[in-house]
Amino acid sequence: MTLVDPTSAAGYAFGAKLPAADMTTIATQQPDAVDGVNGGTYAGDFTLNGTITMGLVFTLTATTLAYPQAIGAGQQHESSNNNWWEITDDGTYGMVWLQANITGSRQIVIPFTNLPRGGELKTVSCYIDGGSAHGALPANLPVLTVYSRLISTGVVTSIGTVTDAPADVTAYEAYHILGAVGGATPLTVTASHSHDGTKEFFAVIDGESGGNSAADELMIVALSVSLECTSIAPG
């Protein structure tokens, strides 16, 4: 609530008695005042305007939020100028990564960006569509692997991997989450991995290959990262 001056900014004269009504107003508003010394717990919504200078961490009730990633920032693992993936404008999904080559590395790297400082990485959902020209499921289905890189040393660690698991070719050639069982379960990262400024995160997607695979069919349409946010730190 907005705290109210019971005197309407008129103040009190020296030696004046504090009216009962003013005392009641002050007592009623006191529980809503912010204790700048000892802190406390405060309920309700509030809005802050202006410049905030802080050297502190906001602690939050644990909330898991999704952060869609810009797949166009992806880079393919490339050698000998083989174009395994191409950015193309699909008639249904708009701009997507299309697997143009089913031999060689077939890998594409997508960095995670715009993640909140203080969040803990929980799940990664890579949305794909297998196209329409497969007679049966490819022998080697797409694989999603998530990595962290420790900035101070450059050491890269795999923190989760999943292979696509469609029930049949019809399911593969429909919009779905890579590796999802029943169409909804994304990759869950292993252990605890906080976005604390010491690490960066990225995904590597291996395309389809082997028997029944087809070029210019598999599309990476979208990628989303979820984090559990329990605090927000400056920077």
C-alpha cells in the first residue's frame, strides 16, 4: 500500500499533542513499512521506478522459466567446405536449420544466450521435424548433447544427452521435441549447473544418417532452455 502522511504534509507544531486519529493511521501503516536495517518478508506486488543501485542478490521463490534461443546463431561443425546444414525459409515454420548433407560430421552448435544470472539450468527442448521423404526411420536418429565450458580453463563437459525416440516414421516426420517420449519430455541436464558467470552453455545437434536417411528433410525449428531461478544477481 502507499503510506499516507496523516497531517497532509502540514506537520506538527512544537509541543502539539499527537491526535488519536493520526496515531491510528501511523500504527495501521507500520506493518507495511520496509525495515531497511533488519530486512524482512513482504507480501504483495510492488513497482520500482527510477535508477536502482545495488550490491546485493535478490532471493526468489524457486520458479522455473523457459528461455527460447535464437537458433540462427548456430554454427555447423565444418571441414572441407561441406555444408551439412543450411538456414532456409520453410513454408510452415519460417527460418529453420535444414540438414542438407547426411554424410560426415552432421553437427551443428547452438550457443545459449540471454540467460538470467543466478538461474540453474534444468531442461533443454530442441524442436525438430523429420520432413516427409523417409520410407522408414533413419538408422541413426538425431542426437542432442548439452555442454558447459568453464571460462577460466576452457574445459568442456557434457551435462546431458538424448537420442530422438519417435514411435515410427510418422511421428518422426511431425513437429516434436527431440528425444521426447510421448511428445513432451525434454532433455534434463545432469547434476547442478548454475549460470553464475563462470561457465557458458551450448547445444550440439547431430543430424540423421545411415539407412533410410534423407538429405534436405530434417529441420531444427526451435530450441528452448529452462532455468530454475532462486536468485537474481547484478551482472
